Amino acid sequence: MPLQRRLPKRGFRPHKRVEYQVVNVKDLDRVVGDEATPETMKAAGLIGSLRRPVKILGEGELTRAIKVTAHAFSRSARQKIEKAGGEASEAN
């Protein structure tokens, strides 16, 4: 029997899947300065690599106004950043 018939079929994984590095809003307080970019997040130890895109999620609260630049934002994260007086902008 051929090999492809002997092995079980297990799901589907798209070839062009984007795997984001996730950062929560509560962790943005660890960034030094008033601007959070992927470079400053890497320096603060929030992400591991500058090659993969960064997504900001809305868990927790932000205690200060900060300008955040990332590749993607959840709706709640964008609202919490703007509620604290900051700005959320997407990087390409």
C-alpha cells in the first residue's frame, strides 16, 4: 500500500499563515519611553524576534499614554490605548 494511504490525514495548515508575536496591553508599561515599537518591545523582552509580526491584544489596562506601533491590533487593545490617551498605529 502506498505511503500516503497508510498515514492518517490530520487537519490542514495553510502555507501562508501569519504567526504573530502576541503582546498584551498590560505589558506595554514595561517599555521605556513614550513610544512602543517592535524594536523597543524587543529591548524590553516582550518579543523574541524582529522578523515576525507583532499583534497587540487587549488584556489588562494601560496606566500611561503611549504611542504604540505594531503590525496588528485587536479592537479592545486599540480602544484601551486610545482611552489612556495614547495612539495606535500599524506598521507595514
